[in-house]
Amino acid sequence: MARVPRRILPGFRLTLGFTLSYLGVMVLIPLVACLVRVSSLTWPQFWGAVWTPRVRAAFLFSFEVSLSAAVISVLLGTLIAWVLVRYDFPFRRFFDSMVDLPFALPTAVAGLVYSSLYVESGWLGRFLVPLGINGAYSPLAVVLVLVFVGMPFVVRTVQPVLETFDGEMEEAAHLLGANRWQTFWRVLFPNMIPAAIAGFTLAFARALGEYGSVVFVSSNMPFKTEIAPVLIVSRLEEYAYPEASAIAAVLLGCSFATLVLINALDRWVRQNGT
Amino acid sequence: MLLIVGCGKMGHEILAATLRSKRHLQEPWWVRWSLIVFTVAVMTVLIVIPVICVFVNAFADGPRTYWDRIINDQETLDSIRVTLTVAPIAVIMNIIFGVSAAWLIARFKFPGRSWLIALIDLPFAVSPVVVGLMLILLFGRRGFLGPWLIEHDLKIVFAIPGMILATAFVTLPFVVRELIPVMEALGSDEEVAAVSLGANAWQLFWRVTLPNIKWGLLYGIILCNARAMGEYGAVYVVSGRIPNETDTMPIRIEKLFQNYDMPGAFAVASILTLLALVTLGVKVILERRARREMELAKQMRETGTPV
């Protein structure tokens, strides 16, 4: 992938200028506006907006559901990627392309349909509710819809890595006397870990900011099933802009920390070249 | 890479065949089949059943009633009109940006390049609700530009322009992210050849670059469009949810849902679900076509003759 010195191909200045101004206007200025608004708050004001029982409960709940959803996503997603890459079965291609559906399906639609599937009269709820599993208007409902949203990220990060396993490593392990389980556990699995972690981080970051699907499936009860983005919206509807921006700043901080983590991981994976 | 949407499946046939031919590299049949059954079950419950559920609920009272629910509801019709106004403009903005940024990143080396890539990925990490909030803080009545906007009688927040900005922010990375890997894989040989033969920038783009990247670009556009039409959180915050004026289709779904009009909500949802399914279908077709062209190009390079 040789990159040509900038003199030969035209358009360097034009594209640089346009790209930077577009990003500046679209992304940086709004971001700076938010940060300036937050920094104009005094410390006690900021603290008073962020450190209340309701905000703490919302962040705690957000972290709980996002973390559970990311853990479930990484387990299911890795397994799905494995099966899709390694085995042949009827309708494999169909299931493979359906993995992308949550990328293309509006979150509001996902929320709507999940909320109707798991209620007592719903298609799945009628079997699950009698068993005591309540998948609607409960923390479980939020986790379910976040798994729907996050799982494809894991599949699509793990899948390309699995496709690079061409059987040679396994052949070597077999010749050295490893059985199938040892080969998987000692040879294949360690090579899948970096991609799985990257997928986990993506699913987690996405879950933390998710709003559309969650408002449909959660009862959004303050102190119980209210997530941080829902809290921001309710502060906005009270026209409490300073409080809303303070909470948003904390949420932004969490998202950026996740983003930095992804990039660090990406670099680490590249250096240790799988 | 942050989002790998268009990852290839070229290797599967070869890989599966290799593994099949070597019995000792296969898991025992019962392990294989229980994993397959489990995967199919999970995918069915998580993804396939919800899709079927949308259409069954939408058509529960027959296609006639379904049609009436969409056509005879002025608010629903208006929400479709608003979505068809907001999404295309945001998508066009991101196409122009995407092509420009991909050219810059895939063809030139310059200091700060990796920072630029990180900046492009940033919208993935920002909660849509926060995007809406940022725009209100900037353009709202009490925002930084608020007084100036009121003075000039301009309305951005709680109106279409703000919704376009919010949608464009959220969907910003999709076209670029699709183009960069395609352009990097293609390399710049053909473009350098064109320039050395005297092509100007305009000819270079329309005659060489665009034909090469067209399938990747098309998929980027279609995915970006699906996301733009379905965007909810950011638009919810900046639109003000004025009926008949700033309600988009996803917001209309939420309003119908809140009014316990489930058939109506599912009718609107079915349109967006169809859009998502078409997006996936187009992806499959484009991937197949791109693969075929790649193989043809490889063959040409090896034999030195056009096929």
C-alpha cells in the first residue's frame, strides 16, 4: 500500500481544507460549545448537578446494563463468528447477512418490536413470563435490546480474524500431539482475544450512549431503570440546560475513555501482530 | 479500524473445504452441530423473529387496513415527508465529505493523519442524545449563537436545519469508513498513471477513481441513508417534536406507541424495516459484484490481456 508523495496526485490542499473545515463545523464547534458551557459552571454547581442520588443511580444502571450486554454480546458474538466462518450449514449465507441487520434497523423499530415480543401476550413473553422471566419493562429488557444493538460489532470484529486462521497452526498443533480441545484453548483462543476485546469495547461504548431502543423497552423509572441518556433528555425537557450539560460531559468523558481504549488496543494488536 | 461493516467472506469456501478435507482438524460432529443449532437459535430469537414480528403485526388486519393507516394519517404522511427531506440532505453532505476525506487519508501521508482518523470516528463514541444537546447549546434560544440567529430571524434548533445537522453528525463516519479500506486496497498505481498521461484532477476523479470505488461508495451511501432515516436520539432532542412539521418516521413511531396505537406504530416501523432489509440485500449484491471485478482485474494483471 505505497502512498504516493503528495506532489504527484492532485487535490491534497483542497481535500485537506474541506475535510478539516467540515469536521470543524460539524463536530468540533458543537463539542467545544458543550465543553465551554460546562466549564462556565462553578465547581459546586457542577457537583450539585452530577452528584445527586438520581444521577448516580442512572449512571450505575447505565454501567450495569451496558456491561452485562457487552459481556453477553462478546460470548454470543464470538460463538456466532466461529460457527459462521468454520462450519457449513443450510442458510449459512442468510444468517451471515442477517448479522448486519441491527446496523441498518432503526433503534426505534428495535425498541418497538422488542417491547411487544416479551410482554405477557407477546410471541416470546407467553412462554417466558410463566417461567418468571420478564423481558419487558425490566432491566432484563434493556440488556436484551442492548445485546441486539451490540452483538454485530463483536461478530464483525472477530470474523475477519477467524478467517485468517488457515488451518496451518492447527495442523502444527495436531502434529505436536495436541487434541482438538487443547488446540482450541492454547492455540486458537489466544489469537482471538484481541479482536474479542475490541468488539467488547465497541459494544460497550454503543450501549452506554444508546437511547432510542431503550426508551421503548424500559419503564424509565428514576432510581430504578433510568439510563443516563434518558436522564439528560428529561433535564432538557425541564429546560435545565446546565444540569443536562454537566451530565452529558460525564457521559462524554466515559465514551472518550472507551474510544482511547479502543485505539490503544488497536495499536497493541498491530504491534503484537496476530 | 473502528467499524468493520463490509468485511469480506471470500475465505469461507476455501477455509471450510480445507477443514472438511482434514478430518482431524474438525470438531466431533456432535460439537459442531450443537454449536450450529445454538447459533441458529440465538440468531433466530434475536434478529429473525423480531423482523417477522414487525411485518406480521403491521399486516395483522389485512393489507387494506395497513395501507389506510399510512395513507389516511396526515401526521404519518408528514413524518415520511420530513424524513425524506432530512435524510437525503445529510447523506449528500456526508458523501461529499466522505469522498474528500477518503482521498486525503488513503492517498497522502501527512502529520496528524492518525488524529484525523480518530476525529472522524468520534461521532461513533458520542451518545446521540448528547449530539442533540450540543446543537441546542450552540443554536438554541439561549445558546451561543442564539441571539444572533433570533436577530436574523433564522431558526435552526426545533426546525429542519438542526435536524439535518444532527443526522449528519451521527452518520458522518459511514461513507468515509467504507471508502478508506477500498481505496487503500486498490492502491494508487492507476491514478499515478493517469496523471502521468496528463489527466487533470477532474478527469482523474470521474474517469479513474470513481469507477474503481463505485461499489464501496454505493454501499457506504446506502448504509449511511439507512442510519440517517432511522436516527432517533439526536433528532428527538433537536426537533422539538412538532406534529406535522418536525416529526420524522422514528419519532412518529414513538408517538403512536405512546398513544397505544400499536398497529399504526408497526405500520410505520414496517417501512423502515423494509429499508433495512433492502440495505442488507444491496450489500450482498454489491459484495458479490466487487469480488467478481477484483478477480477479473487480478486475472488481467496476471495474463496481461483484457478478459
